[in-house]
Amino acid sequence: METTDSDPDLARALAASMEGSGAHAGDYGAQETGITGTRTSPATSYLQPANPGREYNPQDWALTTTHEIFLDPGPSERKRKPGDPAFLRPANSGSNVATLLTVLHGIPAARESMLARDCLDRDYGHDDQWWNGQQIRILRVTNTSDEETGEPEITEGVIEVQRLMAFLDGTMRAYGSVESLTMIPGYQEHNQTLSLSAFFRSWIGAIQKATLEPAEGKYGRTFFSEATQCIRGATDEALMNREAFQIMDLVGPTVGEATLYDMLDSVVFPADDETDVFVKFAPVICAQIRPPDGGMFNGCPIAIPAVLYPDRYTQAWAEPMREVRRKIEEQRNIIAEIELQEDKLKRVQVSEGTYHELQSVPQPRELLSILVEHYAAEESRKAPTGIANGVESESSAILLAMLEGVIHQLDTKLEALAKKKEEAYGALVNLRSSLTSPEDLDPSLPPLTRYTLRGVSPESSTIFTLLQSSDSEEGQTSTGPSTSSPGEQWWCINWAPRAPATGWETTPTLNYDVKKVTEEKVMHAIKTTGEGTILLVYANDEALNLGEGTDSSLPGPLQTFVDRDNAAFKAELQPNSPGRKRPNDWLEAEDEGADSSPGAGFSPKKISSSRSSATLGNATPEVSRKNSLSGNEIEMMEGIGSGSSQPTTGGDDTIGQQVDLSQPGGGEMQERGGISPVAKAFHLDSKGRGRDLDQDMKDVDSEHIEFADSVEKRV
């Protein structure tokens, strides 16, 4: 048996355990006894009842986060109607990224920037469920070290945004999803108020990595705004504090703010006269308005202009705006003085110490009225005849007349003050709105830059976007004045769940509505609807007109990506397509197929694999690509990966093992002894020869039905 002499570790442990009782002394500290932590100790300072007056974000505090699940409509209900715009449905996280991208796609300069034509990938892959949020996984060579290689690298942060822009361009589906984008590291942001800032920060960082250009480069400049703060008259660059931004986060409004210009004034203009703040606005201005302290809006609390002229905040307009700001401050002082005089006439003036004691005392006007009523009642009584009573009655009448005269003077003075304050407020409103319209503008001043409202989202389930009409004669019809150009049309996209259609279904189905609306209805909706955050997107003429000769068609690789997704959707629209079934029908069908199928493992799910991402992706002819990693040339055989079927070993962005994608087991390419008809539609025949897409689509329609019939006969 070992003793403490032979085991030094055991001896130290015993010594430490006895040290707390004073039985032995050592160099290892006393053992703690009793309860670890008290009610006031740091160990339990956060363990206390929740504050009922505070809003807690479940994404920050919950042990597990959840979101409500809704079923998508059937394929035929998800088909895009001719002439209708496609859109991106709201994200599960509740952020406005989907709304932002839907609106930005309708702005030519924003669309071009996010397509990033100089940063195209060879192949954008495919997955049948990408539209529904499933990520597309492709084998890539990437630099995983922290050291900068100095070479451009196109990352998934650029590629996924390109996919979304291409999808909105030419999809046959009514809507898509941004879930695959929000799963990319850097784009994930649980705080909804910061989600748009996180998106722009991550996208611009990815663009910089792909182009090696600064943030205000070729693509980033579309959204790159910059605010400069300096001491008045300073010319030294070192004394100027510059801050770039892509979205304006406006919290409020506060008391006295009635328009968007008022909120911008509070943010841009400094409180002192010795500091200047200038803003250089991007061609596209994005802003979000949110209530303070996590509250809610019941309609937008301020007036939103359909046309914005932000020049008053630029450096070229600094001198004219200084004079306007001086006059605004004068009017504010006048209003403050009037309110002080009103307060003296309306309230009993008491010392600070006796304020609470005299709160129940009637105010001067009310007190005088009580006295008048009292003496009037006394006068109306018929007093007995007598000299004394006659004198008393005469005195009461004189006092009553004096009191009535004082009340009249008080009312007259209050009315005069109210009129002066109304005039001062009118002058203040005019000053605040000055230099916000080209009408009656001084010719000596610089011209104003017009920004039109291109999109607004008063709540997460509703998008209003202004788009070019497909027919120039189909512009919006409006009974009132409209600020949009001829040939433009406002669209309302509403996204909401609907109740189950039958008693067998317990999960509600998502419902959407895409319709044309007038500008009046858009402005009315802004005033009457809303919740936590209101998103606004403005664009100037530079962002809306790219110039003649600009090629706006999709680049080849992105057009191929859209064609593949459309072909998959066509297959999904076939009468016997598994994609037409509801999720609960899938489960029932699989259970039945597991027992009744003639072959091992045969189930309806296997039928769907004939058009699955594995078939579409892994059947692609192999492409030999040379990639550079740490200076070494690596020749890699790679194909289109998709979903979980891609046999990688190194993760999403690392090199996996070399896979022979031409083998039948690699992606079920040789399903039931023949090549998948959808694979043929993608020009993926066994010899890799290109085929005519229109003819292939006809083959899809006929061969898919024959394939389904053969399956039914075998079952």
C-alpha cells in the first residue's frame, strides 16, 4: 500500500484538504467551505428575477432559439406570373436583408454592383432546394491561413449575392430565400437592428477581397456614403474625422421631429456652432427608422418624402445652411420664451421645495373662475333690506367685476401668446423645409440632387418597390400628383401565413400577394402600418440610368445557374413529381414504400433523386482547373457539388479527396439503367456534348412521365 511519503501528489492533496481546518499548513491555499457565493457576490449577481419593464431579446438570452415553421405552397402556386416581379421572402431571423435585396435589384446601379461582373466564378452549382434556403456546396481551393496572399479571391460572400441577383432576374419561381446567405459566416447577425449593417460590412469586405480595391471602389461606391466632422474652417486632413456608412440608422422621432429632414437634422447638425459635419452621399441611400427602447410603431410617426434632396447636408451647401441653422435656433429661442411666459400665467409659481405640497392647488385661471362663481352665487341671493347688507352687496359686486376683468386680461394675454407661438412654429417649419425643393431656389446656389423613393418596408411582411414597367404605356394610373417617372410602377408584395386548408393539416401555409398599387396607396400604407423598423431606399438619377450601350444581360455562368434552377422547377411542376407533395405526404409515402417496394431501399424519395442535386451536380463533365495555394500549382478535378451529396472531406472551403464523378454510384447518374432526363436537360449526357435546351425541355416532359409510369408498374 502506498503511503504519503512514497506519493508526493497524495501528500499535497491531503495537506491542502486539511489546511482549511488549521490542521496542517502548506503552500497551496485553504480549501473553500460553505456556499459558493452570496446574494451580493459576483457569482450570482445575474441570477435574479427579470425586470418587467425591460425588453429581453430571446436570441440573446434563450438557451435554445426557435422560429415558427410554415409550409410553402405547392409548385403551381409558387410559379411566377408573367410580368410580376420575383422577390425574396422574409428571413427566419426577422431581419430586413431579403427586403433590402429585393428593392436593390430594381435599381440598375445596385444590381450591377452586386452582380460584380469582374468577379465571376466559373460555375455556380445547383441544388433543388437552394430557392428554399439550402446551401450550395462546391469544392473550392481557398487560403485558410491568416496571412494575406495579395491575390484576389472570390469567396462565397460574393457568389451567393450574385446568385440572388441572377435569381431575381430570370427565375420562373415567384420567390426565393436568403437563408443560404445568412448562414455564411460574417452575414450572421442575431440582432435585427444590426443585420443590414452586418450585411453591407460583410459584402463590401468580400468585394474588397475579390477585387483588391478600397471600399469606395468600382462596386462598393454605389452604397458608400461618408460623413466628415471637423472644426469650422479646418483644412488639415489630420483634423478631420471621417466615417463611412452604407445605411443610416435613425432612432426616434423625438419631440418636435415631424419629417425625415427633422430626424436627419438631429443626426447631422452638431449642437455647437464651432463644429461642421458634411456628408457625401452615395448614389443609393438606405435608411432604417426604429423606435427608441425597442418599442413599436403604429404607422410611421414622421412624414416620408417621395423625393429626397439631401444636398443641405453636403459641404457645398455648408454656408447657406449655417444661416438657416442660425435662424432655426432663433425661432427655437422665441418659442421657448413664449412657453415660459405661458407657464407663468397658467401655473402657480412655487419654490422647488413646496412643489409637491401645492400640486393639488388649483391653477390661477381655475382659481379665479371658482371665486367668480362664488361671488356670483352670493350676489344672486336676495339679502334683507338694510344699510349694512346693501353695502356688503355693493362690495361683492365690485369684487366680482374686478375678478372678471382679471380673467379677461389673462385670457387675452394667453390668446396673444398662443398666436405668437403658432407663428413662430410656422416660421420654424418653413426654415426646416428650406433648401429641400428646387422650387424658388436661389440661382446662385448649387443645383439640388434628386433622390426618389425606390422601396419601403413598413413591416417585415410587406414590401413596396418602384420598378420599370414592362410596357412603357403601362405606367401607374393615379388621381393625384405622382413623383415617379413615366413607365414606372409601384408594386406591393405581401407575405403572410394562412390557415390550414383541411382538418388533416395542422401547420399553416404561407401565402403571398403581388399586385400593382398607386403612389397614394404607398404613402397611406406608410402612415397607417408599421411595427419595429421601417426600411427606406432612395436612389438618384445616376443609379437609375446606366447610360446607352450598357449590357444589362446576365453573365454566362449566372444565366446557366438560372436555367438549371428553372429546369428543376419545370420538373417539379410535372403531375407525378414528388416535389408536388406536401411534407407530411412525403413521410406517409416513405413509410408505405419501405414495406411495399419490390427492391431494397426503394421509396418515393429514390424517385426524386432522378432530379436531385446529386444528379444535376455530379453529372457535370469534369473540369480541369489550376489553383494557386501558397505558391504551389494544384491541378484539381472538380464538378458541381450540391447539398450533402458532395463527397468532400475537408469542409466547405477546403480540398476534398479526388472523386470520380462519372461513376454511377457518385450521384445516381445511371438511375434504372439510363441517364436522368433532367440531367439531359442540363446538357449532361454521358459524353458531355452540348444539346439544344428547348429540345431537352421537351424530352423532360415526355421522359419524366414515362419514367414515373415505369415506376408505378414496378410498384
